[in-house]
Amino acid sequence: MPATTDNQSSFLNRISIRRNQVVAMENHDLELEDLELFQKHVADRFSHILSTTAGNITDPSSATTESPSAAQESCTPPLLSISWFRNLLDTYLCCEAEFKAVLVMGRDPTQFTKTPLDKLIPDLLDRSVKALDICNAVTHGVELVRHWQKLAQIAVTALQQTTIGEGQVRRAKKALNTLLTSMVVDEKENANSNNHGKSTERSWSFGRRGGSGNNNKDRATGNFRSLSWSVAKQWSAAKQIQAMSANLAAPRGGESTGLAMPVYIMSTVLVFVMWSLVAAIPCQERTGLATHFVVPRQLGWAQPMIGLQEKIVEEWKKKEKKGTAGLLEELQKMEKVAQSLVDFADSFQFPLEEEKAAEVAMQVEELADICRKMEEGLVPLQQQVREVFHRIVRSRAEVLDLLDQVGKLSTPVPY
Amino acid sequence: MVLQRAMAFLEEEFRSLLEDCRNNPQSNYDIFLKNSSFNYKNQDQSDQGETESGDFPAYSLEVVTKMNKIACAMISAGYETECCQVYSVSRRIAFNEQMKRLEFEKINMDDVLKMQWETLEGEISRWIKVVKTCSGSLFPGEKNLGESIFSDHPLICRSLFSNLARAVVIQLLDFAEAVSMAKRSAEKLFKFLDVYETLQDLIPAINDSCSHECEHQLTWEIAAACDRIGESAVSIFCDLENSIKSDVAKSPVPGGAVHPLTRYVMNYLKYACEYINTLEKIFEKHAKLERSLPMTSNLSSNDIEKESESPHNFETVESKTPFSIQVVTVMDLLDTNLEAKSKLYRDPSLRYIFLMNNGRYILQKVKGSTEVRQVMGDTWCRRRSTVVRQFHKNYQRETWTRILPCLSHDGLQVNGKVNKSVLKDRFKIFSTTFDEIHRTQSTWVVSDEQLQSELRVSITSVVIPAYRSFVGRFKQYLDSGKVDKYVKYQPEDIETLIEGLFDGNPTSMGRRRSS
């Protein structure tokens, strides 16, 4: 991770404007070409993501009958899976790098002090800061998912025996119950963001009650809740997204030929990425997410993004009523399989018939596969989110530096 | 089946052991406090038991041994995941509680940026306390606990610590990043440097305890946050240049006193240099960064530019580190600024007093701070001292030398006889000139006491002997009744009046003569 960042940063530093050296662009046409290229590249990249996104998620038949090879899957990752997100974040980083080049390279610096940029740029910076909070929430959301993965792993270890005994079934059931309750409780408590402080205490007090095995579940969930101490109280991911998409308006008429367009495009990309992350990863308070961000339909370059968004909203709506931990494809699958295995555990009778045993083995294998994907993918995903975080911070500083110099150029220092 | 039951039981035992000690947080903290002071005073009695020797968490040796046994059992039975889960979650909550006790609350980056500086400053202080506690006691304590409980499984121990550390450290770093994004202004420098130093101290606390990967990641993250803070600090410090440049006065400081800008800059430098090691580090890093940018002007070429503009400071300064160069640049700008300000005085004598005052103030400030003196070097001090002395001499020449011709013994005698009218004139001119000087200069201030007395001494030594000898030699030639009319001052009077100069209080002119 550090390696890429260094390369990218030195490339960008090479083209950044420093002190009194302002490179004036002589050829206006070249400028326009730059802007159009950026637009095209964004469209291309998202088109690529859309076209390589495999069918729908949570299609049980496809999950159990076909097991795509690892190589195949990485080329066509299912929507909102870990691999899919890794592609998305990579795309974001590429777009961002290109955007910064467009913004900074050979621009007439006084543009930044006039409309519309004098308002658009601060808006963009403000949006960036909000995105940072989302990155943080997502990073900690992924932590939570890793905990869930470990619970699922217990069940897999327990049930991956040649002959399953009652002991193993109990063990698996315990772990899976904890997992499922935690997923559901997480979302329900999220919905009650006002009572957030109280519900932490409530779950905590469950843990104090002595005794039975049932209590484990409650204590565990209370414990998980406190793990997301990591975001500020009263913070709402959904509201954050809403705030980020406020003021996001496509430039019209004459404005659409200048830098206003790339700024708009980049902002939209940013909000889209953050929005998808929030939809997929458990974050604090997400009610109403589906309606908080909509891309205007008529924009040509945005068609692939709109396509993706529509699919995501569809999935969101399906799960909204049940309350879901997050649309992350692996999580969805995990929930389904976990539930099915718990049902099996509830009705378990030793010894197991061959047919049933085979069925269970398949499900266990599926769960194992999910765990494997998570094991391989979650940490890199977290690191990528961190990389996005750092990129946003750095870019913000560079843009501010740029504006600073522009300010200095226009107000000569009296001496 | 039996195994499952046994393991479930053990899991519960483990959890309750971990939590029980935590459930009574007040006693935990008290034990912690008590043991820390106990430990401090009784260094010899270190056999009190490692876990009780003031570490957080304060589990008794007995409990730890029990937990160790449970952990071993669970792990060898293949229940490693359950065991680790219980431990992770429990420790995480315990850590959170400690944070709460230190009043650490998570603040959105958005909100941090919107804070007023006074509020933010308070938050930073709180954050510093939290991080220091983490480096100093929380992380080491956690490491010890892990090692005691998972004594046979060092890898597990490291991995568990890594997870905890990663989650906590990234949280803490986010605040530091937010701080570095705050609007930059001069007064923030010192707090920023505090943050930088606190972060640096965090590194050793995690270095030995994490897994290799985690250590690598966290060190990188901490370095990134430090870099950001460092860059902000550089920008703030270099902004001093602009503050100086933009301080353009239209009217001079009354009495030629030390200018507020001089005080501000010198005090700022003095306080900044208390962080000299950190600043040197930060500026080195910044210089390296600048050097790697082919399009920008290097720090070294900047130096050459600056040297040619104002040779005297750069010639004498010993240290050539990027930070020192910046400090000298600031000094140069201050000097130039003061020179420009001195030209606002129409009276050349006052101009020299002004330059003397400010030069002396700068010199004393530099000599008074070990670190600044280190930067500027002894040669610079000597040179500056000479410069101030030169101003002194110039002042003397401007003001007092014109009074001396009237005390010359030449031209008073014609053919061996004293010319009375010339003598009377001489006395008159002396008194008038002296009065004028005194009237003009009595409101002038020299704040440095030593300089004050040096001035008085040097003036006295020039004027008094000449006057005394003049009066002594020629008083007799005046008409006896009219002596007072012409000899307005006795030498002692002159001496007294001179002694009263540079206080800033105009002394009464009513005093005439003593006996």
C-alpha cells in the first residue's frame, strides 16, 4: 500500500504548482480536450465495473449449483462483494488522480477566485471532509464484519467433521446464534439513533444478569455494540450522505464547459462510492439511505453509474423491511447460510442421514468459502479505505495550498 | 459433547474472570493509582507481583494464572477462536472504559474543523493526555496481560494485541489528522508540535508488541499523521515571514523603544526553539520532500538567494540545518524591517537609540535562550554586540559631540587675555544646547538596564570632564554678580540630569544649581 501511494503522490507533486511558478496554458483547445478526456475516462471506468458485475446477489440457485472458480470470480465479481468494492475503490483512486491533474495542471489560477469555482471548490472540500468520517465509519464497520467472520469460522470448524456429533452442533449453533442476533440487533439499534446511548447501556446490563446459556447471546451482542464506540454519538451515516449530496447540482449552460463539470463529476463519483460503502458495510444509522443520493438521469457519462445505483437501490429496498446488517454480498450470503444451518442445528438428531449430511456439508462448504473470501479480502479492503482516506486528506491540503497561492498572487505583499 | 459443554463452561469462566475485575472500575483505578505510587516509592520491593505493580489492568496474579490455564485448555482443545473472541471483546470494552474515564470522546472530522481554536485547544490537551496514557501505561499493560495469559502462544498474543492496537491507534490518529487540517495560524504552532511529539512517543509503545504486519502498518500511519502535522507546522512557522513583511508602520514608536514586532518575533522564536529537536526533524523532512520535486526551487537555491540579499546574518551563523536557515531568514527579515522603521525617525539620534534598543533586545533574547543561541552561534552574538556598540557610538557622535566644541579651550584668549563676550556666548550656547538635548531626549527610553547605564556612563565621561575643566578654568573671568546668569549648571547638575536620561520620565527642569 505505501508503494502505490508514494508513486502517485510523486507524480502529482511533479505537476503541482508551487510558489511563484504558474504554468500558463497557451492552447485553449488542449484544455478542453483534457476535460472531455476526464469525462470519458470516468464513464469508461464505471462502464467496466457495470459490465463485469456478475448477476444478482443472493440468488440461491447460482450460489449452490455453480461454484465459480476464484479466477473467474475476480474478473466478474458479484455486485457489492468484497472484490467488487476493491475494484470500485481502485477506480475511485484513478479518477481522483486524473481529476487532480485536470484541476491543477496549467490552469489559470484566477479561475478559482471567480464563480462558479469560488463556491464549488469549497463545497468539494467540505464534501471531502464528510467523506473522511464515512471512511472511518466504514473501517470500523469492517472490523465488525471481521468479528462476524470469526464466529462463522467457528461454525465451519465445528461442522467440517466427517461425522457430526451433538457437541459440534451445539458449538456451531452457539456461534451462529451470536452471529445472527448481532447482525439483526446491530441494525435495529441503529434505527434508533436517538436512543443510541441508552441502548448501549441496555445491552450492557443484559450482560450483568447471571447464568444461563441464553445470556451469552445477549452479552455478546451488548459487547459488539460497544465495539462501534468508534463513531461519534448521534452521528448518522445516512444523514452524512444526504449532506454530501446537498448542493450537488450539474452545471448548466456556459458553466458546463469549464472546470465546473469535472468538479461535479468528481463529487458525484465520491458520493457514489461513499454511498455504496455505507449501503454494504454496517454503519451507524442508515435509514432512508436509498433516497439520499440520486444521479440525474440525463447525464451521458453517468449512465453506467446510474445502472449500478439502480441495482443497489433494488437490493436495498428488498432488505429494508427485514433490517439488514449491510448489503455486502458476502454478508448477505453468510446470513442466509447461517440461518439455514441454525435451522438444521435446531432439528439435529444424531446420527445424521447421508442425504442430509451431504446437504449440510455443502452449506458448510459455502460458509467456508465466504470466510475464505473475507479472510483474504477484508484486510486489503480496509487498507484500501485507509488509502482513500489519506488520499482525500492529502488532496485537500494540495487544493488548499493552491488556493492559498492564488490568494497571494492577487494580493501583493506591501513592504 | 462433553468437550463442548466443558468448553462452553470455560468460555464463560474466562469471560467472567476478565469482566469481574473490570466491573468495578473505580476499584480498578484505585488499585492502579495506589500501586503506581506504591511502586514509585518502593522500588526495592519489586517482588510484589508483576501484575499488581501499578499496571493497568490490575488483575491479581491468582486470576491471571487461572485465565492462563483456561486459555491453554481452550486452545489445545481447538477452541482457540472462542477464547480469542472473548478476550478481544472484553479487552476492547475495558479499553473503551479507560478512554471514557480520560474523557475521550470521538468527534467527527467535520466538527473538529468547525471548532473555535479555544475549544480545539482544549480537545487537543485532552487527546494528548489520552495518547500519553496509552503509550505509557495502557498499551504496555495490555501487552503484559496478553503475555501472561497466552504465555505459551506468543503469536496469538501478538495478533490479539495487534487488533486492539490497530483499532485504537487509528482512532487516535484520525484526530491528529483532523487537527492538521485545521486552519493554520501562528498561535497554533506549539500545540501542533505537542501533538507531533506525543505521536512519536506512541511508536515505541507498539513496536515490540504487534505482529510484524501490524507494526509496519501502524508505523506508516503514525508517520503519515506526523508528516501532515509537520507540514502544517512548517507552514505556520514560515508564515512568520509574512507577518514581519506585512508589519509596515507609518509612524515610529515613541521614544525609540523596543518595537512590539521585535518582542513578538523574539518571544515566538524563543518558545519555538524549546521544541528545537522536533522542529529540526520536521524541517529536515520538509526539505527532503521539497528536494524530491524537480520543478520547485530547492531549499538550497533559496539559501543562496537569501544569502546574497542579507549577507551579515548568514555569514556568521554556524548551524546550517533547514530549520536554522529558516530562523536566520526570520532574523534577517526582522533586521530589514527594523531598519526601514528606523528611517521613520527624522532625528538621527533617535534613530540610533531605536536601533540600539531593538538590537540589544534581540541580542539579549538570543543569549537568554540556550536553543536559540545554539542556532545563531557565538560568532553571531559577538557580531551583533559589535553592531549595537556601533549604534551607541553613532548616537554619541550625533548628539553629544556637537556640544563639545563650546567647551574647547581654544579661541577664548586673544593676546593672552580672555574674551569675555566669547566666553559668555560659549556658556550660553552650552546651556541652550544642553537644554535642547535634554528636552528632546528626556522622553526617550532605553529599556535594557545595562545599556542604559552604559549610555549614561559614556555620555558623562565625555561631557563632564570637559565641562568641569571649562567651568573651573573660565568661571573666574565672569563678573562676580553675573556668574549665575551664564553658568546655568554646575557639573554636578549636568551629571544628575544625564543620570536621569533614558528612563522615559521627563525630569523637571526646575533644578538649578547645587551649592
